[in-house]
Amino acid sequence: MSRLFSLVYSLAATVLAGSALVAVLVAGWVSAPAIVAALATGAALAAPVAYAVARHLEQQ
């Protein structure tokens, strides 16, 4: 499952971090700490999402 988790995490982290970055930029927060926080939050939220998706795919 670790290979599947890694693959799903790489996709989920990209999507979530990118979405958070777009949200921060649209809100007008263009400072470096806001951008880094958005990217870190997206990467952190991707871990449980990737685990759940990988576990679901493994059970099928």
C-alpha cells in the first residue's frame, strides 16, 4: 500500500496545495508567509486524504 499511498499523495498534495494557493492569491494575501502557509496546509491535508483513498482502492 505504500507505493499506492505515495502515488495518491503526490496527486492529492498537488491538487490541495494548488487550490489553497489560488484561494490565498484570490483573497489578496500575497505575502510570502501566507503563500507558504497555504502550501504547507495543502500538503498536510493531503496525507489523510491519500491514506483514505489508498485504503479504499486496496479493499476493492
